[in-house]
Amino acid sequence: MKATKPYLAHLKSAQDLVTPYEAVRAGFVALALERSRRSTPAVEEARTLMAIAKRAANASSLLKIAEIQTALLTAAGVSDKAAGHMTPKDKNEAIRGLLKNYLEPAGAAFAEELTYRFLLVRGDTLGGAMRNLGGVLAQRKLTRAVISTLSLAGLGYEWLHTDTRAWTAGQRDNAGIENHMKALSWTREGGVRTIIYNYKVPLVGTNVDFSVLDCGKEDITEALQTPKHYIVLGELKGGIDPAGADEHWKTAGSALKRISEAFARKHLSPKIAFIGAAIEERMAEEIWQQLETRVLANAANLTDPNQLSSLVQWLCNL
């Protein structure tokens, strides 16, 4: 029974999928702490900026302080991305506009005005990065579960760095690598497997949260282009707010349906999985129904360590 219905190893009914209040509360706390951690650099930059700006005699004197010209550009409302497309003349005009329209009218409080405007723009940039914070934390949690499962089984692994695109052998002292991981590959009895995150699967045409393929790192480029190499494709929803749970499930459900239909047209049927943090009762019933009818091969509540561990063990043993 467990071979054909692996979810029965950790689920007995739809109710088991529902996120308890305690997990919701803990999830909100985790998000708040991560937001606070990520905002620390911007706050420290603002403090330093204010200290430097206060040394200037007046607002116009800020133009003479070379080390804060980038900060002045930020306070003028220019993002890092936009700055990369601007000429030195454009940047200078933006800064002079900041001085004329906002800092000089502030009089003796020009340093405070500069700092507030700097934080406003930096905060907006951080806000954009934090909108998918739940998804980022969810991926880290799933990755750490995979690494732990492999380590306990005595299986070595290699991982792909998101930025450098370099493969590195996993070590015992591997704290923090889940923050920089794009893919992870391991060897098990019967073959080699690789899990990759947020990859635009060519056959589907959209990003898939996680995919497991029957290949190693040497063959990953070719395998990603070849539908028959996909073993599992899944959606990972890390948002913890119960108010957005149904919407997340609708989005995930539509994505999973597209995946299944795309592979079916090639007469292929990879396993489909769903992992979610915020799962309400009606949503849980729908997920359970899809498990029972084998639309979904497996599912788990991200906030339940036992469920996540069971699903990951299934993934690693396929």
C-alpha cells in the first residue's frame, strides 16, 4: 500500500494536512525575524550616512563628499538597477534635484531629511525582495531536509551554487549552504538523482518550484531539456498567512495541472507533489482527494517535521 500511496506513511486523513494555529504563529515569528535580519544592513547604512552628512556645513556641501554620492543617488529615488542605465550627467541631475527640492528646503535638518529619503528607497527595494520571503525560507527548509536525509543514509552529495554556478562536494560542516543552492545531486543504489529549484521546464514553459531528475551533475544540462528524465515535479508554497492559503493552492493547483498535461502529451507521467505551509481545511480536502485519485503522488505540510521528513525520504529513494 505504501509503495503505491507513499503519502500514507505520514498522512491518515485530510485533517493531518491542516496547518495548526501554533505553526501559523511560529511561521509569522520566523518571517518577522528574517525581515529584521535582512533590514539590518540598510539601517546601519542609514546611520553611517547620517553621521557623515552631519559633518557638512549645509545641503549643497554634500556634493563634495565623494563617499556618499551613491547614497545621494539612492535618496533621489534611483534604484541600483536604474543607476546602471544612467550616464554620469543623468546621475548628477538627479542628485541636484534632490538637493534643490528636498534637502535645501529642510534647512538645518537636511541630514535627517537625506536619511529618511534614503531609508524610504532602500525600504522599498527590501520590500520587493521580501515579498517572496516565504518561498525562500520554504526552499531552504526543503533543502536542509534533503541534505539531512542523505547524510543520515551515508550518501554523499554535490551542490550547485546559485551565483557562481560551481558544483561543490558536500561536507559535514555545511551550515548555510541551503542559502545559496540551486541544485543538489546524489548517488544512490540504482542510479544518480538531481533536484533543481525554480527551473523553467521547457516542456511546461514556466518555472517549476522543484524537479527531481534521473541524472547526475555531468548530464544535468541535457537532462533538463529531455522530458523523460523528469521523475518528480512539485510546487512548494511557503506563505504562512491563512488568508492567502486558498489563493496559493489555486495557483499551485493550476501549475500542477499544466505540468501533468504537458507531460501527458508526450505520453509521460512523472510524479507530482505538493508541499505547503498554510493549508486550510477545504484546501486539505482537495489535496487529499487528489492524493486518493493519484493526481498527486505525495503531499506534505511544510510546518510538520514528520511529514516533510517522510516526503523527502520518498524523494531521495525514488
